[in-house]
Amino acid sequence: MTIRAFRGDILSVAHDPLICPDAVRHEPDGLLVVEDGIIVARGAYADLAPVHADVPVETLPGLIVPGFIDAHVHYPQMDRIASHGEQLLDWLDRHIFPAEKAFADRSHADLVAGLFLDELLRNGTTSALVFPTVHAHSVDALFDAALARNMRIISGKVLMDLGPEGLADTPETARTESEALIGRWRGKGRLGYAVTPRFALTSSDTQLHIAGALLATHPDVLLHTHLAENERECAAVAARFLDAADYLDAYDRFGLVGARSVFAHGIHLSDRACARMGESGAGIAVCPTSNLFLGSGFFDFSQAARHGIKLGLGTDVGAGTSFSMLYTAGIAYQAALMRGHRLDPFRALYLATAGSAALLHIGDKVGGLLPGQEADFVVLDPAATPLLARRTADADLAERLFALQILGDDRAVAGTYIMGRRVDCA
């Protein structure tokens, strides 16, 4: 048994501030007590120190927050981040599909998976829902690397039998390889599985039926795909699924809309679709840097709130332009203003931590720095740059947090901890 404690300025937002006015929990001089990687106590240092007088205490300067949880990111695309000149469908053809074909080589997948997870950790991201490629061993490579780092990672083989040559599977391999991966990885470490059709246009009706059957057969797996990201994409989906009420309905008819469904983007949704999402318990991974980079549009936070849709935050690298969830939260604020919504800094922190955790069905494990949860956390330095230091000097908590989201990036991450242990991610 290993027990230790961390003293510092502790902040978390375990519930949505839109629903719970007292969701923000803050101890300016707090103590986090961790036993074998699990938080066993949290509170004011003055209250807990006498009770845990025999526990070694490490004082951490800065702001201690839960480890960031990236609700949508593509590890095979990291080497194509900052690829110029196209919107979604052309960008996939020109930049992304050629890059993903290289993952037919397992050694390439192993190399990129390790670099990708280290980049997440360097930016303070401790959990993520990750797109691999159509190759089953791209999942094995990612999960092997995640096990070595003790990270909480969810992923699953991409299904795309209508994909380009070199990236197309078949309905049968979609079924057999997904079943084999679920059997191989279920219950290992801190890993989870997601049935992952790329998007409606890259899977046949037969394959989408198989995806729905996999989801129904395995109640512990998620559904992870894309939805209503780009207007040209939406038009192509409407042209293919002529009987569907909208893009979401194209998935719904195959049993793919439910409480375990995570849809990336959702920026061109009808009120009918939003009502159905709220009713079903499905949720959206909001990806603002990607939406701006590909010229796709601005997510409507107010519409989502009206319909009670679960939200998380995703970087969506490589269309997303940064691995930093701080930076992503800052862009989310700016994108929200374009639709007249003022994203509160505490709600932005919620979306990047406990909100994403709830969306990914791991909210009992991580995201809130609560007793009983795993001790994944990040230490942020409000004085990481001269400008941040000047802006946050004498600032109150909300101003400090907002400045970190607008001006911060990987430089503001002073330390990343996985289950109470600091990781070397330099």
C-alpha cells in the first residue's frame, strides 16, 4: 500500500455549472490524499493535515485541476496537423487517407502511438477517446502504448467498407476484427472499446447494421463517429439517405443513437435532431479548433443547452490545431461568441474534464478529483509566460482560469500526474 498527499490550490468542476450552480469546488490551500492511485480524501489542508499527519506531503505550486480528457482525437493524423488548403472532404482525400495508409505497417503504428500519447501527456491530457485506422493492429499499437503509460484510453478499429483503396475493410472483417479486439482488450488496464464507423458516407448499410449489432451485443462499449461537421458532407449524406429525416436519423435507423453514442462536431443540426439526442442520452464532442481550421462553422452551445445534450471537448487533431485542451477551451469561448453564447471559464473547464468524462462513461473514474476517483491531475502554472504572469497577477480565480484558457498552452502545464505519479513527458 502506497499513500501520499499533495498540497496546493485545488480546483475542479465535477458537474455542469449550467445545471448545478454550486458545481465549482475550490480549496485555495487544499490537500489531496492518494492511496494506491485512488483519491481517498480531499479538503482544506487545515482540516485534513491533522488526520493524515503520518502521510508524506508534496507541495505543488500552481493550480491543481483534473487531468484533461480529450473526447475526440485521431492519433494517425498527428503527422498531418497543419496541412494547408482544404475543407473536410477534400482534406481527407488529399492529406489524411494517404497518411492513414501507412498504418498498414505495425511498426509505424507503434512509433506514432507512443509519440501521440506522450504529446497528450505533455499537454496535460490523461484520458482520451481516440480514432485509430481501419487496421486492427492500429488499435493494438495504441492500447499497448497506453498500457505502458497506465493511461485511460478508449478506441476501436475504424469501419469503412466504402473507403478508398488501401483503407477499405468489408462488413465481415468489420465484425470479426471488432469482436476479436473487444475480446483481446476487454478488462485490460484502464482501456475501453468504441465501435467506430468513420462516418455515414464511408460505410455501407450492411456495415452500419453490423455496427449497431456490435453496440447492442456489447453493453460496455461506446459508439464513436462523426456527425454534421461540414455543409458539403451534410449534403452528401442527405443525397445518399433519401428517407432519413436528417443526418442523425441516418445513424438512428441502424441503432447507433443511444446513451453510449459519442458524435464528434454536430455543428449543423436541426432542432429535431437535437431533441432526439437529448432524449436518447447521446452526446457531442465539441471540436472548435478543427471546425475553424476546416471552415466548417461554429458549434451552437445555446441550441445544445436547450435540448439538454451532453457535451465534452475534443481537440480533433489533426484537423484540430493543438493538442492543448487549454487552447481548445479558449477557442471554444471565441467560437461560442460567434453564436451569441458566453462560455463561462468554469464550464469550459468542466467540458474539458468531468464533462468529457461523463460523455465517455468514465465519470465515476476520473474528471472531478473526488474521493474514490483515480488521481489523474495536472498542475497549471499561471505564470508560465511573462504575459500570463502579468495578466494573472492579483487576479481572482475566474480571471486566472480564463487567462489560462485564452493565453495558455503546453507551456502552462507544470506537471502531469497519472494515478498520483508524476509522468516524464518532456
